[in-house]
Amino acid sequence: MTIEQAKDLDMVDYLSRLGHQPTKISEPHYWYISPLRPDEKTPSFKINRVMNKWKDWGSGDSGNIIDFGVQYHKCSVKDFLQKLDANTPTTRPAIPQSDSPAESEITIRQVKPITSIPLIHYIRQRGIPMDIAERYLKEINYNLKGKNYYALGFKNDAGGYELRNKYIKASSAPKTSTFIDNKTDQLAVFEGFFNFLTYRAMHRDETKNPTNYLVLNSLSFFNGNMSRMTAHNHVRLFLDNDKSGDKFTKQALTSDCQKFSDERKLYAHYKDLNEWVLNITPQQKQQHQQQHRSP
């Protein structure tokens, strides 16, 4: 991997891969307990996701992902690029639990069926039928810095939740992917749960062409799920139409072009599957569903 290629990596996703989650998000700023000074108690490490740069206000250090990686792993630029290129584990030795900072300041207070009118309106704005939403989502009441909020929650395999409403995009710890096992050898992979729900709304009949589902909840979990993906006979990738989606789709196709397929041609001129559905006509949607039903 070259220096320029490394600089294109999303720092928020990279820190997530290392096990560090933001304690506060105020777009485009993501705040962390400093990964470079894990004994601190107050979050002082900030990533500007638009600029893809970081600053540690506790130490005064700042820079790009390479500057961070060299400090974090205590290695040379060449060694850090080799770590990225080889996709080798890049975690530090575990810190004793008593000294570990909290992964997130979000505390789940209540999990219940969806009843909030603003959340119901938001679901409809995203083009998701309520029966589909109620099957996979919950209404989550949570606490952040002493204040109570509510959002739609999509549960992951570790018991954490992806949290969404009209104004926020957040996660509760622990953060990981979500696997839905329908006992088949087919798999459909999505970055986020709204694209998964969109697909489920488009293909309601699970008895015809049944499939398992993997919702990554972050592309940082793509490589960690490779063994799960390759255990299936066919893997259909519904990633976003952006640089990151291009990268991981190409990586999968290069590893096995017979097993993996790129499904993004369906929504080629849109960011993702959900955006495509929100912009096509009812006739186009009906035509696609008829094509899917045909032998």
C-alpha cells in the first residue's frame, strides 16, 4: 500500500477496527478517549471525518492516519504501510479491565416496540413498510451525558444497537455486525440496516430463493466476516457506490469471482439501495419485483 492509498482510508472506520468507538459525534467531528493515551478519563482525541485528520488535544499532536499509525504501533512508516497492506491484526495488548475506559457514553435505558410518531414518520420517509420495520427494529430510549433520547435500534450480534432517527447516526457498545441465519448457502451482504430493510421490503417472500443476511453496520467489519462469507456458496454484495464500496467489492471479487457478485448495477446511479428505491417510480419498482419472481 502506498502513502496516498493509506491516506484515503477512513480514520473512523480504522479506529473502529482497532476497537475504539467514539464517545461523542457532532458531525463531522468524532471524539474519543485518546487511543494514544488510554489512561485518560475525558475524551480529547478528535477526528474531523471530512478532512480525515485527527488531533489529540491532550498532547497537542495531530496529523493523518499515517502519523497516527506510526505513534499507535510505535513503528516506522514503512512498517505501518506493510501492516495495512497485509491486513494483519493491529490491536495493542489488552489493558486490564479495571483500567479500560468505557467504549461509549451511550447507555441503553429501555428497548420496546416502535410507538413514537416521529420515528414512525422517519421509517416512512425511508420507504420502509411498518411491518418490515417492526420485525427487525425496536424503539430505544438511551442516555447520553445525562440526557435522555430515543431512536430506532437495530441489534447486532454482540447485543449493541445501531441507533438512527432523523437527526442522529450513532451506535451503542459493543459494536459489531448482524448475521441473520436462515439456514441456506446463499448470503446477501449490506453495509447498513436501512439497505437490508429495503431489500426485505422488495423481496417479502422468503420461501422463494431464501437467503442468509449479513449487515456489516460498518465496512470495518468486512474483513473480519470473510470466513463467514466464504462459507456460503454464493455471496451477493449490496455495498454503497463510493470509494470504500468499490474497494471491498473489488477485494472480494478478486479473491473469488465465482462466489461473490456485485449487485450494485441495480442502483448504479445512486448512493445505495435505499436511495434508489426512494427515487424510482412505482412502475420501475414493480418491474424489478416481477423480474425477481420470474424463473
